[in-house]
Amino acid sequence: MNMKTVLVTGANKGIGFEIARQLGAAGCSVILSARNPERGQAAVAALQAKGYAVTWLEMDLGSPESIAAAAEQLTNKGTALDVLINNAGILLKNDQQILEAPADLIWQVLQANAVGALQVVQSFHPLLKRGSRIIFMSSDGGSMSAPVGGWSPVYCLSKTLMNGITRQVAHAMAADGIVVNAMSPGWVKTDMGGSGAVRSVEKGAETAVWLATDPEATLSGYFWRDKQRIPW
Ligand SMILES: NC(=O)c1ccc[n+]([C@@H]2O[C@H](COP(=O)([O-])OP(=O)(O)OC[C@H]3O[C@@H](n4cnc5c(N)ncnc54)[C@H](OP(=O)(O)O)[C@@H]3O)[C@@H](O)[C@H]2O)c1
């Protein structure tokens, strides 16, 4: 694999950290981003100890100012990105009932999970080039064709919005030759997925790493799970 430069949001733990680990092991230069700097520095140190080329970038998707400041930091360094992985996300315990969801919970989740990811693309796209790839970490819960599960309804809505954003961004960036896709990792054992989840983080990260690096993964504007296209 050529030495690619990859930005992964939500990379201080969970699936994002595992994506960074797999890409670092494959020889990529990986920028790990998240809100929590202590956990971020610890994640970077753990991967640097393995000899991987990783750095830290603090960015809070809840804050457009934080996103703009992070993009400015990379722009000033002259960083060019081959891959942008919008992996960060939240699932709140009190996201239980769509008919009672308070407006502040709705806006918080939509901002962190969907609008923030779009703002990351808006701020960082000048660092991308022809052939670069953008990946949105969505969820089966965002599907418009699978049955509604009823769990964490606002989270699921945020992933439906993310899927719509994926299609719009793919369309907008097609002329620049940038490949844009959404994916579901399945139900993964992380702080978010819980210990009852059926998949390892290795499996959860697999399709993102494939979409990021496989020379054959050049279709744009689709939804993927296990390296296969799935219905929106
Ligand atoms: N686990 C599953 O079963 C599953 C299933 C389907 C989809 N997903 C999706 O996969 C992605 C990763 O999930 P995970 O299971 O690895 O969750 P996780 O272990 O809870 O990790 C979430 C990551 O997102 C970051 N994050 C949260 N809010 C943020 C914000 N406002 N700004 C920047 N970073 C923020 C966290 O960083 P901080 O520590 O800085 O907050 C952390 O690095 C999410 O988008 C999730 O929706 C997960």
C-alpha cells in the first residue's frame, strides 16, 4: 500500500481507534481526532509505541468553531489528506422515546453525529485531492428500508441524516474525483455497542479500512456493510 494520510474522527477509542490501528499497521500516516485530549494522547502513544506514524488533532464535532480551528491547524501545516473517515458519534442513554425526545437532545445528537460530520467535510475538503476518499460511519439503525427497531430513535434519525449527507456530498464531489460512501459496522463491542454486541472491533473496522485503501473500492455514493453494498 502507498503511504496514505488518513484523518479519523472519534479515534481515541472504540471502532475509530481500531481503524487507526489497522491503518497504522498497514503503513498509513494516521491523524487521530476526538474531543477528549487525555484519551487522545494515550491512544496516540499506544500506536506510536508500535512504531506507527500517528498524530493527534483535538476536534469537537459539537462545535463548528472547533472544527474550523482543527482544519486551520492542518491547513497551516500543509497537510494533504488521502482519506477522511467521519467515525465519531454519540448514543445517549435518555434517547428512548421518539414521542418524548426533548429538543435539546435531538439537536445535540444531530449535531454530533450528522451535521458535525458534514461540517468536517466542509472544512477539510480543500485538503483532499482527486482519488481521495470520504467515509461516513453510519449504522443499520439509519436504514430507510430495514424495519424500525425502536431503539435509540434520535440516534437512528441522525444516521438516516448522515446517509442523506453521504449522497449529497458524493454528488457534489463527483466532478473532483472524490469517492464518498457510508457504511455500517454491524453491532460492535465498544463503550457504545456494549458487551452484549456480537462483533469485535476488528470486524467493525474492517469495511472502513477496505473503503479507505482497497484499489477496487472506487464506487461512490453507496451504503456498505461487510464490503457489500446494502440498500439505503
Ligand atoms: N458500536 C456499535 O455497535 C456501532 C454500530 C453502528 C454504528 N456505530 C458507529 O460507529 C462509530 C464509532 O462508535 P463506537 O462504538 O466506537 O463508539 P465509542 O467507543 O463510544 O467511541 C465514540 C468516539 O466518538 C468520539 N466522539 C463522540 N462525540 C464526539 C464529538 N462531539 N466530537 C468529537 N468526537 C466525538 C469519542 O471521543 P471522545 O472520547 O472525545 O468523546 C470516541 O472517540 C459511531 O459513529 C457509531 O455511531 C457503532
